[in-house]
Amino acid sequence: MCHVSYAPCTNFTLSPLPIAGEISRGGSPTVPVDVSTLLTDSVIQIVSSENVFAAIKSDGSVVVWGDDYSLCCSTSSYQYITAETAAPLLVNVVSITASAYAFAAIRSDGSVVTFGSAAYGGDATHPVDAAAYLTSHVVYVVSTRYAFAALKADGSVISWGLSGK
């Protein structure tokens, strides 16, 4: 098992999202990228999906690392919003939640940014368009293996992810 440490986890391909949402794409199954310098201080929350970790830093930036396939790939069976695509939106993050293969991040303005497998909630427009309801006033997000539910300030709940799970 790969634990957060100040040494690179050599059994994973690591893909950092540095500060300010800039993406520094790197690594391959044989050449890991060391994200340890991004995790030496100011981390306020860490969560994991099946194969990927995400950490929020005190400045609201997000560092994502783990299995490169889970972070980036799209096949005919599964569509992904990649961490790389989501990077410009992963700023001012105050909370992050994970399903098995996706993440939902609440920003300080109450909006939600999702990425990962669409089937597992990484695309808030799948299977229904919940994204329109996630642009403001979200105060809390929870997850199952396959889906997310967001509590809004008015007490309403919006859910998205794999239908029937």
C-alpha cells in the first residue's frame, strides 16, 4: 500500500496538480513523478478513491496523485473528466470527497468541481444534469462507491453518479 510520505510512492504513477491550478503532467507506469515537495506542509485534508489520492492545501489548491489510468483515461466504456481538465477549476477548494473513481470538490464560493469517471460521479452532467444545481450554495458533499449527493444551504439535496447504485 502506498501511504502519504515524504518519499515517492514507486508503485503508482504520480500526477501532481500544483498550486494555482497549473497542471504539471508527468510520469508513466515506469517513471513516477515525485509529489512529495507539494505535500511537505499546508495540507489540510486528504481523501482517497480506489487508486487516487487528493490533498487540499491551505491556499485552496489541490494535489492529486495515484494510478495514472484512474486519473486520465477515457475509453468507449467509461468517460472521464481528467484531473488535468479540472485543474483550472481546482482553486479555492475547501472540501473534497471521493467515490470509487471520482472526486467532488467544494470551492469557497459554494460551487462544486467534479472529475474522474463519469459513471462514478466525476461528471455532474451524467446521468442527469446536476451541474446546473452545483454552481453555488453547496455546503456539504457525501459519496457512495458510485455517486455523490450535495446538501445545499436551503436544505435541498442534489445527487448524481451511476443510476441505480
